[in-house]
Amino acid sequence: MRFNLAVNPGTTKENKTGNWRTDVPVIDRDRCIACGACARACPEGCVFVVGDKALQGKVFFEKDLDYCKGCGICAEECPVKCIKMILEG
């Protein structure tokens, strides 16, 4: 019997995959220095920029929990440790 288990690139955006995680990232926007390390490190592309320095003067990052696996890489890579992983619930 043969199974076709491979998926095409970009299909994670079609399939919400965050429902089995146990921890979620919580970002302290007051401590965030908007360096973007979390967004660059996220293997699922769940962390994205919100705001515009030219318009609002402050850029911060937000996460998309529909696709977040709760891996904690964003928290580990944050140089100012403003992301904490907490138990979802």
C-alpha cells in the first residue's frame, strides 16, 4: 500500500496547525525593542510586524495562534527576553 504524505510548499497557511500546542508566546510590548529576531526565527512564520514607525512611532510584533506550534523559538531568540511562553488555557 502506498501513501502520499508529502505536501506542497505553503500548505500550512491552508491548514490551521496550532490546536495541539500546550504553550503560547506572550509578548510584552512595553519591553519589545522591535528588532525582529522573533519574526526571523519563527519556523512557521507566525510572528509578524504591526504598526509603522513613520505613522505611529512604534512598531511591535504579534503572533498568529492559528499556526503557532508553541515551540518557544521566538522566546529563546528575543535579545531582551520580552516573550514568555505560558501554559495555554
